[in-house]
Amino acid sequence: MPEELKVTLARSAIIDRNKDQINTLLTKLMKHSLMLQWALQQGTAVMGVPTAYDFLKQSLKYTTAKISASVDQDVLLLAGANDHYVPNNQLPLQIDWLTHARSMTARRFTDAEYASSHCQLGNVGLALTTILDWLDQLDRENVSLAQATIDN
């Protein structure tokens, strides 16, 4: 849920009996914030739901807290320092939850890199380079591991 909404709506308020009030409130807030308007319209489209309330309710169902500890593969996490959609505290939380990852690499992109927005818009090339470099590093490590196994 976008940070802007967290200030206005408590998680516990997103219940069906408040649906009309929440949709009315969000409609008013969207008139004053193009970013909020985009976030809610994008969210309803992605989730395939009809209203902003339905998007918020649906998004509350998504969490990796219960399954992150089961991940045992190499993990790359990317975040933007000024992501308007994903709260900044989500990166360290996810890092903490991935307790059994084979390896963990996390990268927060900054304003100075022009990549601090959601999905690193402004410098997608840097994000792609980061991803490809990470994959290359994994390949090198896997080749080294395979060679060590053969040598023994």
C-alpha cells in the first residue's frame, strides 16, 4: 500500500462495511495527488478489481512473511530510495525474513543514479546492468563450485 495511504487509512479500517466511505475518501484524495491517482488506478488494473477499496483489501492479502524463510535459492532484491509505491522499510524486512537464502544481494538505487523511483524508472539500464552482473557472478561461482567438485 502506498505510504500516502497508510497515514490516512488504518489497516483495520479496510473492512467491507467501510467500503463506500473509503472509496469516497480515496476519490477526494486522488483529486489532489496524481501519484495517488496513478497508484490506485494501476493497482486496480493489476489486481483486476473494480474499486480502490477492493485494491487495498486485495493487496492486504499479499505478504511473504510466512514463506520467505523457505526460500533457499540465491536472491537479488532491488529497491528505489524514493519508490512511491513500495515503502522503504520493505527491503530490510524482506532481508530479515529470507533467513535460509543461499545468498543474498540487496541494492537500493538512489537519486544520484536517477534510479530511485519505482522499478528504477529513470535509469532502467542501471537496474538491468545490476541484474546481469549479479547473474554473471552466480555463473562464475557455480563454475568454480563445479570445478572444485571435479577436482576432488
